[in-house]
Amino acid sequence: VQLQASGGGLVQAGGSLRLSCVASGRTFTNYVLGWFRQAPGKEREFVAGISRSGTYTPYADSVKGRFTVSRDNAENTVYLRMNSLKPEDTAVYYCAARGSSSRYSTPTALYEYEYWGQGTLVTVSS
């Protein structure tokens, strides 16, 4: 599956952005989806995930209550709505996917994801 992320940009602290990631090439509903981010000089980290069913949506503690992940299976798209952005949210954001036989399992580890998008840069100014 190929993933194409978009929606990044420059925003002031307290602002909002919505990232999108369009998938192509395989049956979208067979995939668990995740968002990760990598800040300058830091390792890539898990941000949010969404199960095949859309029922389970784990989040990193640092974004709980501010970010919302969702998927539109008809549009083969996963979204990440980011509110109350902070300067520490500045990073390149990546979408990722892995095939799964489970409708509910939602991995949070980077190594569990097979496919990656190219990343979109989010910069939050103070």
C-alpha cells in the first residue's frame, strides 16, 4: 500500500491543523493505521493509531485530549485532527499502515508498521 500524507504547515501555539493520509494500492479496510512523528534530533515516536474497525484509537499521553484520529474507509483516508498545538508538537508527521487480521488490534510500536508515508512537516511557533 502507498501512503501520501498532507496538511502540515506553520501554525501558532494554540492553533489547529488537520493532517490527511490517503492510501492506495490495497484494500484499505484490511489495514491498521497509525500516526508517528519525529522532531529534530529525536527518535520517531507514536502519536495515535486507529484499528480496522475504527473502534480503538490509542494515543500518546502527550497528545491525549488534543489530537483525534479518524478514518474514512470510503475515501481510503486517515486523519489526524490536532488542536491546542504546542511548540513541542513541532515535528515531521508520518502515517503508517500494517495489514491485520484483527478488526480491533492497534499496535503502537514503530517496528510493527510495514508501510510508511513520506511525512509532512508541522511547525508550531510560540
